[in-house]
Amino acid sequence: MPRVGLSREKLIEAGASLADREGFAAVTLAALARQFEVKLASLYAHVRNSEDLKTGIALLALDSLADRADAAVSGRAGKEAVAALAEVHRRFAADHPGLFEATRFPLNAEQAAGSGGMRLARAMRAALRGYGLSEADEVHAVRLLGSFFLGFSLLELGGNFAHSQPAPDLSFTRGLEALDATLKTWVKS
Amino acid sequence: MPRVGLSREKLIEAGASLADREGFAAVTLAALARQFEVKLASLYAHVRNSEDLKTGIALLALDSLADRADAAVSGRAGKEAVAALAEVHRRFAADHPGLFEATRFPLNAEQAAGSGGMRLARAMRAALRGYGLSEADEVHAVRLLGSFFLGFSLLELGGNFAHSQPAPDLSFTRGLEALDATLKTWVKS
DNA sequence: GTTTTTTGCCTAATATCATTAGTTTTTATG
DNA sequence: CATAAAAACTAATGATATTAGGCAAAAAAC
């Protein structure tokens, strides 16, 4: 019986593709075993357990998002950079809901420290450079923007904006304008 | 064999309690069957399936959150009301993470229309009354605030603010101040 | 009170997913 | 070529979920 030639990387890649096509919940060890035409137990030679596989997919998804964020803020600052970054988040969530969901898989501190999540925070700080905030205020602003990006995408994906007008596009734009305005005149303590 | 006296309401209540104690993921038909000392298949006389049960729990959790929101904005408007509402969201998420997660369970349009989620939106609009926004701008603001509340709680619960200073409390306060400032001078199109 | 109907709970079966321990076979290494 | 390492398999186990049919408790009807 020749070996199929599985590897951890292959499983993670295939898992991410499956997440993108059918949603993160469709990613199971059983599904991947079927895809590679091996017995399920064979996968344990390459991943510790289901959670280990999903962690790998989450890290890959975060890196994918971070790549796009880095590209978006490159050569930009201030309002333009923030808007570009916001667009990246929203487009990623809308175009790749399965991968977006994967980015939300819980990671431990060590995993998070080396992840695309940190790169995202750096891209956000780079985008905020044009606002001239202090170091502490920059963190507050990163958290404010990060919360808005995440919350908006989740609410939109969940259909929360589907039952009322105006269209979400406009709310997104107006929300960014409001945030830009307040960043320009950041309140002092 | 005397009947245990199960009912749909009892199962939903017990499920919500279990979610609160051990997290939403711990809520399974099997777990509830054990708790009531009946065979799992018996539960199907009261709920259609696992999703039906979880939908019921989600609606109960949303109502619980909405009750707190209504109480918080009662007799308040403007900055004070928004801050109280924000606190309710954040406290609920932090004190009842299992129930908070339940509120995020997907609902169809009909279920959502009659849910505590609509009451939350109303409480939000009531809180915004003090800012004198137009009807359309009010929707944008509801979505901006709702996104921030949800996003902040999720990031905080996920440990995203655990690896850096300043403490999340301060970021939350400063974020609200920034949002208050921009609501006061809402950008015109 | 008795009889009939409804409905709650159980049994049996089935399906799916996940994990572990040990075995066999393939591939890599010396 | 022989040996060791590792990939893939087998068997077993455990957990969750759902369906169909049967039995008996409780409710409804007489």
C-alpha cells in the first residue's frame, strides 16, 4: 500500500480550503480523511487532535488576513489607511466567511503572540500614525477600531442589518467617518 | 413509570442555567437528559431537535440582556444612557459568558424579529435620543455602537487585551468618550 | 367511576464524529 | 541489505444526535 503522502501542512491547507467552501464547521477530521481517501485514525500521525488541526487553520487564516492588511496600509496613513484597513476586514469577512470564522478560533497566549493577529495590530497602529496619538491613546484607538471592525462584520454576517434601512454600506462609511472625526480630535483625559 | 414532568420551558431554562455554569458548548441534549434522569430520546417529545433547543436558549438569553438594557436606559438619555447601556453589554458578557455566547446563536428572520435583539435596538435608539440625530443617522449610530459593544466584549473575552497595557477598563471608557464626542458632532454627508 | 384517547418516556437501531492502542507496511537511514 | 522510523490500518471505545415504534401514565370523554 503506497503512502498517500500526508503532512501537517497539507491537512491544514485542505482544512482551510474546506472552511472557505463550506464553512469552518464543516472542517472535521472525518471530512479530511474522506477527502484524502485514508482512514480517519491516520490523520493522528500528523495532527495531535481536532483542536490542533483547527488551531493550525486559524493561524493560517489570520496570516491571510494580515497579509491583506499589510498590503492595504502600505504607503498609506491616516484616514485613507484606516479606511483601507476597514475595507480589508469587511471584505475578508464577506468573501471568506468560513476563514473569517476560523480567525475567531480561541488561541492560547503563546500561539496568539506569534500569529497574524499581532501583525494586524501592527498594521492598525501604522494606519493610526497619521493621527498623532500618544502611545497609550494609540492602544485605545486600536481597540476601538478593532472592536468596530469585528463587531460590524459579525453583525452584518449574522443578518442583523438585513431587516432595516439604510443599507450597511452606508452605515459602514458613516461609521468610519465618525471614527475618523473623533480620532482627529481625540478626547484628552 | 411516573412521568418526570418535562416541558419545553423546563428544558430551555435548564439549558440556559447549564450554559451559564459551564458554557454554551456544554449544552447538549445528552447533558440535559442526564440532568433530568431520562433517556435522551425522551427530550424529542418537547423539542424538535438540538437546534430548536439552542434557539430557545438564545431567545431567553437575548431577553435577559434586553431586560437589563431596558432597566439601564430607563430615565436616562444621551451620554449617560449610552454609557449605562455599554456597561450592561460588557458586564453581561463578562459575568455570563455562556449566555452571551448563546445570544450569538444564529436565528432566522422571523425569530429575530420577535426577539430581545429588537428590544436592544430600541433601547439603543432611546439612549441616542439625547444626541438629536436624524432618523437615518440614528440607524448608523445604532450600528456603530452595537458593533463596538459586541466587538469589544468578544475581543476582551477572547483574551485579546490580556497581553498589553493599558487595562481594558480604560480603553472602554476612552472608547465611549470618543464615541460620545463624535455623536455630539455627527458628521454630515 | 370507567373507558378511550393523548402524550410522555423507553427501547432499539442507526449515523456521525473523535480518540486510543496496537499492528502492519512503507520509506528512510546506515 | 538490514534496521529503524514513521505512516497508514485495524479494532475498540466513547460521545452526541435522530428516528420509528411500543408501552404506560395522564388527560379527556362518557
